[in-house]
Amino acid sequence: MAIDTTSPPAAQAPPRAERLAPRARLVLLILCAAQFMVALDFSILNVALPVLGEDLGFGQSDLQWAVTAFALPSGGFLLLFGRIADLYGRRRLFLTGLGLFTAASVLATLAWDPASFLTGRALQGLGAAVVVPTGMSLLTTTFPEGPQRDRALGVSGTLMSLGFTVGMVLGGVLTDTAGWRSTMGLLAVAGAGVLLAAPGLLAESRHPQRPRVDVPGAVTVTGGLLALIYALSTAAQRGFGGADVLLTLAAGVVLLGAFVAVESRAAEPLVSLRMLRRPTVAWGNAGGLTAFAMMSSVIFLLTLYLQEVLGLSAFWTGLVFGVQGVVAVFSGMVAPRLVARIGARSTLLLGLLTQALFTAPLFLLGTAAWGAWAATVGVTLACAGHLWAIVAYGSIATSGVPDGEQGLATGLVTSSQQVGLTVGIPLLSALATSRGDALREAGADAVAATLGGIRLGLGVDALVVAVVAVLIGVGLRRRGSAARG
């Protein structure tokens, strides 16, 4: 069953979503709470790193590993665990991942040296790699395709995006009031709460058959993603000139190329190339990856702008993103109605273009105090479009996929989310850093150099989103024409 990516006729009233039963609402609450918790973990340490490093004895150049140790396994193992869940039980894997994430958060909270802390962070990332795809596949198999699933994806997408923003605000508040360990302790408490509530609400589901796990495919895709994420994360700190960055980047490209070759010949592939050839799956995930990568980058760059250029405190910076968070909630509620009224394709394009439109003027930010107001308005309106895009892309990329392949489809969806959150910031951070260094060498002072790098990053961000929106519009229009034919 192919998704209709065209807009419904104007005379046709949009379907109304059925009210969810009380138990279904609880299931949605549990699954979304898990997604929110993982998104929170991506950003909650950002402002705590200097304090954490001083407490545990990290060198300045090693602080990046507090973030990278989580990002590597959380992005690298998503596809593998999404497929394993299809075969051996999504509920079972979901609960296992929750248990691992919670225990790892306790270890990170109690860490006594860099090694113990990084071990906790890596295990958190591994738990997240299990929780995210299994949680999304449980969501799409629990809620039938149509208004109910669109509504559930809307709530999930809203909380996933909101979690990244809230994490930055909470990280500053908790670090200032209760110390950096409270950030990890919060995740441990949240994980324990979800773990206690989930077993009585979630039903088991798995693939009706038990095909074999594609080991060569698993090794090549996992190794390729790990190498790629490592290279980009390291480049954000040291630039792209280091030998280790270039070698791991090349290794990632080679391994991902080998993965495609392996999957084209495998009898029971980890990722069906037939599924990846679906325009809805390919273009939908391209939209999601772009939306997440570029919006998280905007938030990161504006955090630098507000604190390092305008000199705002962590508290006032948090208020800027707090406004964005409130708007994100309302945008997530509106998004499923937009999908029902104008179609998933049109909603995705509208969301991406809105995100690009309100990011572009941020290129003009300067050192005047009004920049804080301009940043608040720009990021808030861009985030509204961002939420429309991520709800629509989830609907497009999972529609028409049989229940037996939902783990694979949602594994791709969540890979787009996680890889986007992982690679967007390093890429644009490296670009901004390179521009800032060039301006310093040309004689600019520290503030002017930092501002120049941030402005370039924001301009490229808006351009990338706009270009991807145009490409998706063309790709999905062709799909719509084929479907009508």
C-alpha cells in the first residue's frame, strides 16, 4: 500500500482522528517518555562539560569524549537493533534497552574517574540504540496507519525535538544548582520510572517468521556508521586535517559502500534495498535527517552566539530556548491536522521551507542587544516549521510498510533522527570554527571572529534545508504521479 503524497481535494473534509482509548494513551505516554529521555541525553551535558571535566580530571582536549562516547553507539547500532527487535521481540528488546540505559545512567552519576564516566556514557548510548528503534516500531505497530498513527507520530516527534532543547536548559539549571551529577541522576530516575511502568502496558510483537540476522550487513553498516560519526565528532574539535579524521572518514565511506554491495546480494538482508528504493522511504528519511541535523545545529550555534557574542548568562539563554519549547508543543499538536488537511508531502515541504525561511535572516545577527530578540523570534518560528517536517516525514517513511518490516522502517526513521542529531552539530561547528580561525588570522578580535563563524554556519544551514526541500518536492511529486498512473 503506497502513501498518497498528493494533497487531498479542497472539497474533501480532512478525516478526524479517533479518540485514543485510555490504555492506548498510556502506551503512547510510555513510548514517548522513552524517546524524550534519549533526546534529553543528547544535550543535557553540553553546558556542564567544563565543570564535569574539572571534577573528574578530564583534559580540555578530551572533553569531547563525554559527548562522543554516547553518540557513537547510539547512532552506530540503531539499524542492527531495529532488525533484531523484528525477529526476537520488540517489547523484550525495548525493556532490555531501558534496563541498560538506566543502569548506565547510575554508573555515570557515580563515576569516580574519566574511564568510569565514559563507560557509563557508552553504555547509555548502547541502551539508546535499543530503545529508540524498538520504541518507534512498537508505536507504529500499536497505532494503525492513518490519523491515529499521524497523531502518535506527532506527539513522539514533538517530544523528541523538545527533549534536545529542554536538555540544554535543564543542563544549565541543574549544573548551577545541584552539580553536574544531577544531570545523569535525572536520566537514571526517568529510566527507572519508564522501566517500572512499561511491562504492564506493552504487548509483545515480532516478525511472523524468524529469518536469520544478516551478519555481514550488520558488521559493515555498524562499522561504517561508527567510523563516520567518530570522524565528524573529532573534526568538530580539531578540524578535518588530522590523519585519524581522514582515515576514519575514508573507512566509514568504504564500509558503507561495502554494506550496499552486501545487501544487494544477501538472501535475507538487514536493510532491504527494495525498501530503500521506495521514494517515500528515501525522500522521507532525507527530509527527517536534514530537519534534525540542521535544527540542532541552529540551537547549538545560537547558544554560542547568545553566550559568547552577547554575553548572556545560561539562565537567559535558557529562556530563549524555553520560548521555543512552548511553541514546539503547539506545533506538534497542529502537525497531524496539517497532514490530514493538505497531505504528508505538502506538510513536509511547508515545514522544511518554514525552517529555512526563518533561519536565513539569522545570518544578519550582530553584536547589538536586539540580536537576542531576533534570535528568539527566528529560532522559535523555524522550530514551528521543523515540527511540521518531522511529523510529516515519519508519516511518509512508515506508511505502506507491512507490520513485519515496521522495525526496519522505523529503524531507518530513528537512524535519520539520531544520525541527524549526531552529525549536524559537528559539521557546522567545524565550518564555523574554520571560518572563525581564518578571521582571527586576518586580524579580527575574538568576538568578531566567533560571530563570523556563527553567521556562516547559520547561512549554510538555511541553504541546505531549502535545497533539500526542493529535491524532496521533485522526488515525491514523481512518486505521486506514479501512484496516480
